[in-house]
Amino acid sequence: MFKAQLVGVYTVSEMPDELRPFVNLEARRRKRELRLDDKFIALQIEGTLSFLTFFLDTIPSIGQLETELKAQECLLDPVSRVSVEKVIEHHRSRR
């Protein structure tokens, strides 16, 4: 299993340029039109220059995210898991 580490939580309007292809890929995969205020988490696969991105409004729980990561043979490192869980909870409570 590959380990994934949280690198940030961004909106489309503020994302770093190196994340743009990964966000575009996730948007296409979900058949989604990007909006500047879409929020997403960016995870880097340790030891690589590859990122996985997930729109926060598509992740109902940390369990769902871990299921999606497992399908890609990845798992969150422990520190990132705690951080991502807090981000998901915060996002859910603001809806």
C-alpha cells in the first residue's frame, strides 16, 4: 500500500499550479464543472510527485475517503488521517 499525506485544503481559485492537472482529472472523473469556490483536499503519494484530490462535498466521512483510497492501493498516514477527519467534520458542520 502506498501512503498518502495531506498537503492542503484549497479552493479552485487558490490552488497551486502543480495541482491543476490533478483537480481537472478528478473533475472529469466526476463529470463536474469546476467552480472557483469548489473546495478540495490534496494528498501527495509519499515518495512521488503524484497527488490525489477529492472535492470536500463528495466525501461524507473519513470512512468513505479511506474506501476510495484503498481502491487505489493507498492509505492515509496517521497524522493526515486525523487532520482530514477534522476538515471533513468542519465542512459537514458548515452545510
